Amino acid sequence: MRYKLFTFLLLIVVLVNVAARREASLAQGTADPRFGAVESFWAPDEAADLGVGWERILFYWSEIQPTGPGDWNTLHVLEEWLVEANAQGRTIVGLLKNTPPWATDDVPFSGVPRGLYLPVNDPGNLWAAYVRRAATYYGPLGVHHWIIWNEPDIAPDVYGHEFSGSAQDYYQLVKVAYQVMKQVDPNVTIHLGGMTYWHEPGYLRRYLQIATADPSAAANHYYFDVITYHIYFRPETIYTIVGNAFAAQQEFGIPLKPVWVNETNARPSMDPEWPVQVHSFQIDLEQQAWYIVQAHAIGFNSGAARMGVYKLVDINMAPGDESWGLIRPYDFSKRPAYHAYQTTIQYLAGFTYPVRREQGSHYYIFTFPRPEGTTRVMWARQQTAVTLQVPALADSALLVTALGQAQPITPENGSYTIHLDGARCYSDCYMGGPPLFLVEEAVTDQALPVAVPVLAAATPEAALATATVITPTVTTTPTVMATRTATAVPTGTATALPPSATPTERPTRTLTPTSSPTLAATEVALVQETAVPTPVPIPLPVPSETTFNAWWIIVAAVFLGGFLAISAWRRK
């Protein structure tokens, strides 16, 4: 009997040890939460393959409560998506928007909710009641980040307009959501709606001016936790936008809040497999891939806490529509940008702030300290190629292209000789040339000497004067597309779409309007250097003591119950 008891206890110890090792292994493989992709739930296997750490999901009020406050349409956002995201370690960020017609006296979908200025516990405050129910229902399902509306800085008479209220109304919208959701979920994080910046560069300052004039705001952290932006096509403008977000907070004396770039990408118009006619921003597939790398290097150097690609894959696209996805919409084939993002995450994940920037007239070098060593990302800024002598930190390194092709290199006289191809321009120059990753292990970038250009254009003006502008060739007749078999989802009730809206969801469920990126014609490539505070490092998830304790309890209970049952059976 003693021998059997000893064997039983030993088995429990072994199984608990195995479970703990598995938990530790899973934690070590946890995705870096700073790298995101919008609507990853449509392609969860690809999201896991990339190492996506967070995703954004649209929660349309007009779909969840289409006819009245008693509605609760759970087919709009499937719980399976949330369960899968949590299982893969992706942070879920919900975006709340679209006023149902019954809840506003204004324009449906963009109108100010009725009763917005009533107390948050008043049943007449329809927005308060809705966000309270959303936080109560979805919090236990793992949704603790909420973005309050989308692109509120777009004026009512401009394409892409989404909120008809004033800046004061938008402040009240956020304030109510903050008060209610913090009561329901103390761990909730409230994001300002992603701003485009270019539609109204001073919108954030105007918002903060309203917030700081509210006597109750300072004691309540100004009723928001994160500033969010949507930035496209020109990676160098990220300096201006993120930097100005920090500067505006300093100007109004607000303790610095994190800045997220929730949407970024450069939509390819010249994909031979998905041709598109556009009036501006002619971008080929390679440029989209280069943009992904450059935007993340500049964004994290600027102090962005997280970056998100818009988006992983487009759904329900008609041939000729603008497709933003890293994955093509008709057969889920991967664009070069997919592999560029995979390379970016692979060689930058786990980095620590600050990210150092070195720049000349013709090149950038960004240095990312990592637990494994140091990764430097570099590219030519102009159309003319440049060769650099880059100081070595180790006896050898990997030189990796944006698409992940790697080759070992060794330094000569303490430096690597690295050639950077020039930028490619069509109607305009939106970004630099093809980036390279210089990856060295077991080193740091302390007291790193600067690189030395050995071959470059004399001046930026000379580079542009001698460069050849390429005229794009775009096929206007789409080819016959194959169809990927879609995963069956529950069928919802189709509802009327807002004017000019297009569905983003699969046809077998409720159709909802898309959240398309909105671009302003006033975008410029000039960069205003702004001092950026050093961001607080984001700790990566590690196995918790609670997790191990849970395994002990579960395993011990199961085997103890089995042991007692067998003993009772043998006594009969």
C-alpha cells in the first residue's frame, strides 16, 4: 500500500512538472504584443505564423442593438474569434462605433447618441447603457481594450466622415465610456478613436484643451488611457504625428499617455493578381513590403507603444476594389508584405526601448537592442543608392532582406560594407528603398560609432535631378479569380447598410460597413523633428505563479479522485 501511494504521488509530481514546462514553453513563444494586424480573426493560422500580438475587431452598435436596447446580437462578433485570439496570445482591441437609428436624433450611424449628457446611471443615457453592457459581456471573454469611435477628426462634409458631433460631444462620448467601463472592468483600457491627423492636425490639441478645462478630468486621468493614430503611405510622417502627440500632452500638462499607431500600410495598386486603378499613391508590391519595415522602425523609434497593420486580409472584396491586406482577398495567397512583416517581427520582437536612430541625407539606421543581441535596420532615403561602412559589434552577422533572405557576413577592419539600393518612385517618392536587417548576437549597442557613407549622391537635390521617374503600368482587366473555401459561421440577419458603405463580413453573417482608411490630399512628406520621451518598456507575458498553482490543483484533484474511486471499487 505504501508503495502504491508513493507511486501515485510521484506520478502527480511528474505530471505537474510536465504541465509547468508546457506552460513555460508556451509563454516563451508568446507573441510580442507590440506587433498587431487588424482583423486577424479572418486568418488565425496566418496570424499565428506571423507572430501577431494584438488585433482590432469592429463592434458596431447598430448591429449589436439594431432595433432597440433590448437587442443583443452575438452573431455580429463571434465568441469563437475571441476564444481563438486568447488561445493564441493575441490582445483583443474592440472598436465601438455606429449609432443605431433608434438611438440618435441626428444622422444614423454617425449621430450623437441620445441622452449623452445625462448622468451615466440614467437609463436615458443610451450610450452609457450600451457600453456598460458591452464591457460586462465581453470583458470575461478577454476584451479589455476599447477604442471609442473611429477617426473623429474627419469633418461632416468630407469622405470617410464617421462622427457628426463636435469635439465637445466627442469628449463627452469618451468620458462616459471611461466612467462606465472602469466601473465594470477595472482592467479596461480606453483608447481615443484613431485620428488621421491630416484632416485636422490640431484636433488632438483641441480635444486636450476641452479635457483640461473639465474640473473633474485631472482626478480621473483625463478620462482616457491611450492616444491612437492611423498613418499611411509616407513612413517619415510618423515622426511628426507621434512626436506631436507627446508634445501636445506636455503642452497641457497631462502625464504622458502611450501612443499607438493602430493602422498603417501602403496599399499596393500594382499587384498583377489584384489590379486597381487609383488617382494617387501608386505603390507596387515590393514598396508595400518596404513600407511595412520602415514604418515599424520609425514608429518604435518615435515612441509608439504598439503598431498595427491595416490589415491582415480583406473580406468580400469585388475585383478592382482597393485591397490593403498582407494576404490577397480571393485566394488567401501571401503578398510580399506578409513576409516583410514576418521578418520584421522575427528580428525585432522582444526589443527594448529606446530605439536609436542614425540618419544622414541619404540613409537611415535604426538600432534595436534585443535579449539575443542587436538588430540594425537600414535603408536608403533617396533614389540614389548608398554604400555604408557600418561598425561591427561582433565577429560576424546576418544580413537579411525584407523578405527574409539571410546571408552571413563578416567585417573587415571593424566594419561591414553594406550596399543599400535607392528608393523607387512613380508619380511621387513616398518611402525609401529596400531595407536590410543587420543581426548580431550577444552584443549591445553601447557607445556604438556611427556609420560612414562611402558612396552616395552629393545632395538630395542631385539625387532627384538624376533619378528616373517610372510610369506605372496597371492592367485594367481583372483575371478570373479562384475562390477559397470559407469557414462556415452562423447566419445573421442582413440589415440595411449606411450610405456608401461596403460589407466587411462574410456573406453568411450580418453585413456591416467597412472601416476603410481615409486619406487626406494635404499629406506632405516633410518631417518636423519633435523631442520624444523615452517610452516605458512593455513587459512580455511570462508564466505566472497562479498558472502553476492552477495546474497543481487540477492535476492533483483528478488523480486523487481517480485513486479514491479505484480504492473504493477494490474494497467492494
